[in-house]
Amino acid sequence: MSDSWAPPWPALVLGAAGALGLGAWSLAATDPPGRLLTGLAALALLLSAAFGAFARPRLRADDDGLALRGIAGRHTWSWARVDAVRAVRMRRMGLPAAYLEVEVRDEADGNERLLVLGRLELGTDPVEVADALQDHRARAGRRLSGERQGPHRDQHDEDHDDPADGEEPGRGA
């Protein structure tokens, strides 16, 4: 099972429409500084919307590891290379904000990185994403520990106290 997160399409369309509006405004502006500033704002908004559209999904996770898409392409890390996953809550300009922080180590050189992703990049609450990543990481850990202990080990989170009837102990039929 894999999960993926990306910027929402309505936000990307709104960004592109805003870029077109700013571009038109910069063409209609009569003062050169205003034309330059609105033109730069239009370009920045258009590039942001294009990046959000082409780097989809931004973050993908499964029981093998996680992958992050960016400008330079796709980077992947196995769960053994992920040191920490957490959601950070804070107040910015008086408003509540949450960010996803993932500490990873690159396989090639062992350099450590801190990945910080916000709600707009993920398309959902970073706290929910952190919970999902922790679940994937835990399943990967159980799978690896089960492989080390032998193939007879069951890898499911089921109650096996009474295999005859498959019911939980202490509950009647």
C-alpha cells in the first residue's frame, strides 16, 4: 500500500489564473517600476504553479521508504535512512501553522537532510501525513524484524489467541 500527497489542483489553477491576471496588469501598467514588479510577481506565481503541477506527487510513501519529487528530480530514501518524522505546530503571524519535518540520510554520501513540507505542498494537514508516515515506518520495522526472526513469523496485526474460531478472547458469538 502506498500513499501520496501533492498540492491540490484548485490551488494550482488559481495560481495560474493569478499569474495571468498579474501579467495582464503588468502590460497595462503605465509606470515602469509597477510594470517590473507586477511582471516579476506574475512570473513567480506562474513558476510556483508550474512546479506544483509537474512535481506531482510531491511526497510518496510505502512500506519500503519514501520519495520526494522536486526541481532536480525524484529522491528516494529507505526507512532505514529516515531518522525522524514529526509534525511541528507553531504560530506564524498569530495564526496556527503546521509543518512536516523528515530527517533523512543520503545513501551515496551519508549527508543528513531536513525535509520541511507545508500544507500547500502536501494538499492536506501535515499532522495527518506525519501519522501516515509513522504507520508506514512501523510496518516496515515489523516486516524487517519478522524477516530477521524467520519466515514462520506472521506479519499481520491480528489477534491469534484463539485460531479455531477467529474471535477475540472474552467475546461471545
